[in-house]
Amino acid sequence: MNVFGYWGGFYNDPWFWQFPMATLAISMAAFLIVATPWTIVAWLDPVSLRKYKIQQKPFEVKKFLLPSLGRIFINNIILAALLVLIWPLLKLTAVHNNELPDWYVVVAQLVFFVLLDDFLYYWMHRYMHENKWLLRNVHSVHHRVRNTCGINGNYMHWLEYVLTATLTLVGSVLVGAHIYVVWLWVIIRQIEGADGHIGYDIPWNPVHLLPVYQGPVYHDFHHARFKGNYAGFLPYLDKYMGKTYIPAYLNYLKAKNKGLTAAEIDLQNREELNPSRAGRQSSRQ
Ligand SMILES: [Zn+2]
Ligand SMILES: [Zn+2]
């Protein structure tokens, strides 16, 4: 067997570059395009935006910037290597670059991908909290940051990164999606992954235009409280199926509807949890 010929075959196959490799590159670019500006904002921590900070305590940007970049770099190399290894199987799937489907088929596929990915991610994420070994050795890396900024969205153990990426691709493989739809989907998924960690609840955040997405507060509560709010896009799994909904999140939404800013709600919550300490802090400000 010509081993070099076998491996060299990857480089001569345009579909190998278009499907796994371009998808990986587009996915990472989408993440960085959303995560980078928000990370800079968190680094600068401008006074004008502090009222929108979900947690009023300082961001941990400097402490976790290099570890985040390092993990992202290594995780992508590991994922690329695994994609090379499973390519003989991946190229047997029905994902294609033939004719594009009608727009309504694309919309239906994207809705299906969101529903399926959120369902699978909810259970995987929840299991990572319930299984003590996985929590201690894998998922705890992502939870080192309690007050996150954009770049921390992909700060995770390589195994979690690979598993999350695998779940993301399940829908596309099942329906045999067009490669452009796969790219659109991974862009949406990475926007969610980055935005969920930006640490700000800003009314003019363009991501609020994504119809089913909850916004960054949902996942921020997961980092702050550690238990509950395991889903990514949709709250129904936490709320109805798993009973893992964080009640304080509902209170947050109610207070926001009354016109309170993130900062005012955070102060209110801290006063409820620890009245004397929060009172002293607010009088010092
Ligand atoms: Zn978690
Ligand atoms: Zn997170």
C-alpha cells in the first residue's frame, strides 16, 4: 500500500478542502469576528457600557486571554487532525455541493439544525455537570471563567470542543445538506457560542435579530451560578423537560421588562443574596 499516496490524496481532493477544512475555517472565522470586538470592549470596560454588564464584578479578560487563544489554537489543530482521520467516512455522507435547495428548504433545515443541536447539546452539557469525572477533568476548564467575555466562548478542553463540533454536524449529515447551508449553520452556531459569553446585555446587540436565540444573559447565568440553563439557543429544555431552569433568570427578564438595566438588576440580586454587603458596596459607588 502506498501510504504517502493515500495521505497525499487528501490534498488533491477539492471536496476535502471544501467540506471539512473550509467548514472548520469558516466556523473559526465566524467565532473570532464576533468574539474579538466584544473581548476588546470587555478589556477596555468603558464606563458608558457598564450599566449593561450582566455581572458588575470585573471581567477576567487579561487572566484568560492567552489561555483562551492557546486552547482555541490547539483545539482546532486536534479537530483538523480528527477530520483528516474520519474523512473516509465523512465523504460517504450525503452532504453535497450540487444544486442549492429552495430557500424554504434552507430555512426548514436551519430550524431543524437549531432544534436538534440544542436538544443534543442540552443533554451533553447537563451530563458534563452530572458526571463528576467529566466535570472535574473536562468541563471544568470552560467554567474557570465566571464572568466571561467573547473569546472565552471556545475556551474549553479539547474533548468538549470535539464533542460540541460533532453535535453541530449531526443535522447536516442526517439531511444531506448543501455545503453552503452547512457553512451558514456553523456561522449561526458560532455566533451563538461567542455571543453567549460577551458579558453584556445591550439592547442594540444585532444578535437579538436571530429569532429564537435567547441572548447572552441566558448562558451568563450558567457561568455565574454554575448549575442550570444548560441549553444554548432555547430555554424550553431547561424550563419544562429538565427542571434545570435558573429562576433568577426569569426574575431578570421581569425586571428588564420593567425598564431596569443589567447593572440595576445585578445590584438588586446581590442585595437579596447578601443585604448588608451589597448595601455597603452601593453606598461606596
Ligand atoms: Zn457548563
Ligand atoms: Zn460557556
